[in-house]
Amino acid sequence: MRVLVTGGAGFIGSNFIRHLLSDRPECEIINFDKLTYAGNLENLTDVEDNPRYHFVRGDVAMRAELEPVFKEKIWGIVHFAAESHVDRSLYSPLTFVETNVFGTGNLLDLALRHKVERFVHISTDEVYGSTSSGKFTEASRLNPTSPYSASKASSDLLALAYFKSFALPLVVDRCTNNFGPYQFPEKLIPLFVTNALEDKPLPVYGDGLYVRDWLFVADHCRAIEKMLFEGRPGEIYNVGGSNELTNLDITRRILARLRKPESLITHVADRPGHDRRYALDASKLERELGWKSRRSLEEALDLTIDWYVNNRSWWQKVKSGEYQQYYQKNYGVRLGSAKDAV
Ligand SMILES: NC(=O)c1ccc[n+]([C@@H]2O[C@H](COP(=O)([O-])OP(=O)(O)OC[C@H]3O[C@@H](n4cnc5c(N)ncnc54)[C@H](O)[C@@H]3O)[C@@H](O)[C@H]2O)c1
């Protein structure tokens, strides 16, 4: 049973590959990834010799690079590949359109042509925009605000159109903010943990009262597995942890765990169009597929912080650009750098 995972060298994709290899011995995985600044093969060193795991470097937006993967029968696809950082989308919006919209279009089209039996499109809760009260259900109106969320909303709707128009058997996953091991240290939790470990300032946007619902990445991976094997084609599933916290709360918890002073908190100018609050009703996933998050926020956050404490060489290489230089020198592969695009 061959599963194509796009963007598998990134944060959620690499956690998912590890999860699927251990949970589903019948699955063979092809990880198709462009290796942008966010893709890191060091996220998968523990599985790279597994005979059921294969890596192919390529760009989903380039049909000629994607098409050869379909020469062998692909049973299912989990599509993570995306430009994923909101801040970068404000500087380079068209890169987001290219990968997130055009790349998704290529993949949907090839999946249809090659009669792929299962397709999970990884969207995001950000497609709903912000709300001051209540929670978004799968029927809520889409109201994206950043080029990132608008490009994700476009690909989300395109995916659903491939089900409605052509009966491509796919489901759409709309998930809240993930955190956990191997997250690129430009996102809030890994950035703040690693900055705190280096006694550097923690740049909190505006008043820091932006609310996000946080979900441990391992819980998200279990939800994706359920959608891949049991999801009803054409359905959208919200995935959330019911862990609403302000950015300032998260920051204080990180500092407390690391025994670092709150004086490291530095309020910086807000970003344009910053959504105030994301909140999801994820009861459909529990009702229909029996999924529930397993880890409490406290436990998962401690596990995550400890992972960064114990894996300094991983994030130091990523932050310094050493990882990118290593690949260029040894494999002649020019990877994007953490400084690209911003
Ligand atoms: N991280 C979150 O909190 C979160 C929450 C909800 C949804 N999502 C969605 O989940 C998916 C994965 O997010 P992530 O945080 O792991 O992202 P990430 O930035 O860590 O990883 C993205 C991966 O995609 C690859 N990629 C980028 N452009 C590509 C292209 N053109 N062709 C092939 N590969 C390409 C990168 O090299 C990288 O390995 C994204 O679609 C994102 O929108 C993320």
C-alpha cells in the first residue's frame, strides 16, 4: 500500500511519516519534498534506512517533477507541502500562490488521472479567519486574512471541487496550531524556547493577547491517520485540542519551565492583519471517527520544551544555516536558507 506524503521533510510531515511507519506495517511511504528552508532531512534520520521509506526531491508546483512519482501505483496521498509561515507570506505572497494553490492543483489533477484511492488535503483553521466568540464548525464561512491563509483557503476549496466535480475520494483536514519536536524555529513555541535557551529576547507581537488553540503534533498525526483510512470522502474535519491560550500565556509557561526571567519578553510592533482569535469545534471528528486528543497541553508543552533542551544540535544547525551548508557541500544540493524570503 503506497502512500505519497508531500512536504514530509517539514515539521508535521516528518512526525506523520514516523507515526505511519510504526503504526501501519502495510504502508510504504514516498516522501516528496522540495527541501525549502523549512524542509530538513535530519528530521527523518531515524527512518532513512527503513526499506518502506523513500525520499524524492521535487517541487509540487512543477508537474514534470511530480509526474514520475505516479509511475508506480499510489494508493493514498497526504498533502502537507506548503509555504506555511504567515509572516513570510506578507513579504512574498506569490511564492505562496505558486506552491499552495498551483502545487495543490497539480497534485489533485495527477491523483485523479492515476486513480488514487485516498487523499487527505492538509488545510488549516486559519481559513476561517478570526472570531471574538464561539467556535468555527466545518460549515462556517471561510474568511482568510493573510496571503498564507488565502492561499490555503484556495487550495482547500480546489480540493473540495475535485471531490464534487470529479469524485476524487478526498477529505480536508482543518487543524489548529500544532507544536512538538522538529518544528522550524521561526514558529512561536520553538522560536521562544530556543531564544530563551540562548538568553535572547522573546519577540511578542503587540499586546500578546492573541488567542490560539494548541494541539500536540502526535495527536494531529493520529487524526490524519484516521482520516486517511476511515474519513468519509468529500468531508471536512476540524482538528483541535480545546487548548485556547494567549501568546503571552504560552510565553510565560515556556519561561517558567526553563527557569528564565520574564524580562526576556519584548513586545514588538504588531503584524498587519493579525487574527485575534482562532477557535475550532472539533466534535465532528470525535463523533464520526472516534478521535480525541490524548495529551494535555501541560504535558505536551513540557515534553516539547524538553525535546528542544535535549536536541540543541538539531536546532542550532537549523538556526545558523549549518544544515543547509552541509547539504550543499556533500550532495551539491542548494537548499533554501532560513534567511530566504524575509
Ligand atoms: N504547523 C501548524 O501549526 C499547522 C497548523 C495547521 C495546518 N498546517 C498545515 O500543515 C502543513 C504542514 O505544516 P508544517 O508546519 O509541517 O510546515 P513546514 O513549513 O514545517 O513544512 C513544509 C514542508 O513542505 C515542503 N515544501 C514547501 N514547498 C514545497 C513545494 N513547492 N514542493 C514540495 N515540497 C514543498 C518544505 O520543504 C517543508 O518540508 C501545511 O500545509 C500547513 O499549512 C500547519
